[in-house]
Amino acid sequence: MTRVPVLGDIVPLADDALLAAWGVARALERRPLDRLGDFVGEAFAAARAVVPGPLVHPTAVISPLANIGPDVVIGPGCVVHEFSTVRGHSVLSAGVHVGFGCEVTNAVIGRGTRLAHQVCLGYSVVGQDVHFTAALTVASTHLWNPDMACPTRPIVIRLTGGELCVTGLAKLGALIGDRARIGMHAALGPGLILGADTVVYPGVTAAATSVPAGHIIRPASTTVAVLPRHQPLTSALASIPSQEGPRP
């Protein structure tokens, strides 16, 4: 079996100056994927020990209609829009943008990453300058748990060499490298690895697998059929003048 990757192989947290200064990179980067442990809790503990004063930086812009948990660290220049929740032991580096109606729980997010709107992200580590488009989910829990309210089944990841890596964690969403781009309506996780500069097309479903850096994931078929409409036009459509002249 090839060497089990460490978290820093996928998300180089030390390249994020703020996460490095907060001690998050030191706490997480050398952890093998089969021994991640409470990676988010320990990331929060490392940052909490260093961050002076309030855990939400005074330059962060937080909507009064957002819900911010008591045990999160939000860095300078971050924006959290209306009806979004940031909770658990989440740590947001500088300039992270959380759009309308998102949920971020127990996630470490690198500098300049953007969540457009209606993005659900949990139990994940995300690199710098990642772009999440709209209405997508990074799931963290296996559907085959006996009790979904108390998950116990460990998440398994298929590594790039084909080997299976048992993480030992009942909740693990995704590890996403720098500058990845993820299209709308994607359903990702649990147990997904996206290398740096990957592009995920809209509508992709992917879990328990590893995607090397610089690759593209797209649906097996992107064919769109354009067919004439055989039903009668509605009265509203029929009232619109045609460019070819009035209808007979």
C-alpha cells in the first residue's frame, strides 16, 4: 500500500499566512488521513489560543440576520450575509465570503474562498481562493448508518492509487485544495478529496474518492435535447406577437 497522504498534501495550510500564524497549519498539516481525529476542534483550539480579543475580527462584516456560533473564529475582511449560519468549531481565514443562506459547520476555510449562496459545508478543510457556486452541498455523513441522528459508520476514501483509506471518522465532508471551482447543484461527500485547481461541473455527484490536482469532474453525459413543443401554447404565450407576424 502506498503511503497514506497527510492533510497538508491536499490542503497546504502553511501557505495561508493567517492560518499559519494562528497555529492551524501546525495542528493539522501532518495528520494522516486515517488518523485525522478531531481535526476541526483542534484547529479551533489552536486559533483560539492565539487570537487576541474577540473571535470575530472587527473588520469582518456580519449581517445582523446571520447566525454566528460562540465557538468560531472569523478573520479580517470576512463577509457573512443574511440568513447564513457559521457554527461548530469553524475557522475562517482572511477575506472569506459566505453568501446568502449558507451553512458552515465545523469547517476550516482558507483565505479568499467564496461561498456564493445556499451552500452547505460541514466537517471539511478548504484551501485558499476556492469558489463554491450556488445551491450545493458537501455532505459529511454516510447514509447507511443505523441511526442517522447518531452516526457511527466510518467514512472511507478511495485514494488515487485505488487503496481504501478508513478515516475512523463518522463525519467527514471534503478536503479541497487551493483554487478549486465547484459548480451549482453539486452533491459532494462524504469523504471526497479534491486536489488543487480542480473544476467540478454543475450537477456532479461525487463521494468517497480522490481527484488529483488539475483535473475536471463532469457528468457522464452533458447532452441537452432541444425539442419542439407539441402542447398548445398557453393564453399568455399566444398573446405575444410573433416576429413572423400575427398568428393565423
